[in-house]
Amino acid sequence: MSTESFSGRAPHAEWDSGQVGWIYVSKEDALKEFDADKMTGAIRQKADALMRSEVAAYDSYLHGECYGFELYKNGELSDSCWGFMGNFSDVLKDMAEYLPDECKGMVDHLEEQERPATIIKTLLKHAKIQVDQAAKAFEHASRQQVLGESR
């Protein structure tokens, strides 16, 4: 789905694309949405940008570009957040903003999955990440301890 022409974006765009609908907003609804008294160029631009973003979100939904995360502590679900939409690399940045500080580094290990793994496979994968992080922390801590003891 797009609010722009598909021509020039793909070799078949000239003959393999069409119109499936329209998106519009009434003047009254635009004024109400943006808490304005009269229609101005700025209000038109805001309304246009909002409608384009809604079509982009719908396109992401249709492509299956909808993501979320779950955090587990001791095998129990402790937090989750869903509704991240769009390009996977952009979504990772958005997810990092919602994660607790101690979990922000985990986004570097996330992978896009076509089919969700079973809960056991997911827990094992996350356990490996946590073990790797703990090993790095231990390695760093033990060097500090050795350096401290040698003084």
C-alpha cells in the first residue's frame, strides 16, 4: 500500500499495480484533530502527513512487519510490549527505548523470525544470551580483581 505511484519502483509497476481505495479527511475532522479554528497550509500538511503515515502502518501490517518482545525472569514472563511496526532495523531502535536499562543490549541479539519459536526454544536462546553476557561480565570482573590484588 502506498500513497505514491509505484511507477519506477519495480519493473512491473506500470501494469501490476492499481488503486484499492482512498484515504481522506474532512475539513471538520482535520480541524478537530489538530485543535484548530481554520484550515491553513500547515494544517493541510499535518493532515496529509498523518494520512500517509496511516497508510504506511497499514502496509507494514499487510507485510507482516509487526513485532513485539517478551522479557522472562526465572522462566516467568515479567514484561512485554507489542505493536512495533515497520522495517526491522528501525523497530529494534524503537524497542530499545522501551526496554529496561539492563536489557537494552539485548536488541543486538534479536533476529527476525517468520514463525515464532516454541517457548522452550525461546527460553534456551535467551538463556544462552544471558550466559554469554554473564561470562563477559565475569571476565571483566576477574581482571579487575587480579589487578587490584597485585597492587
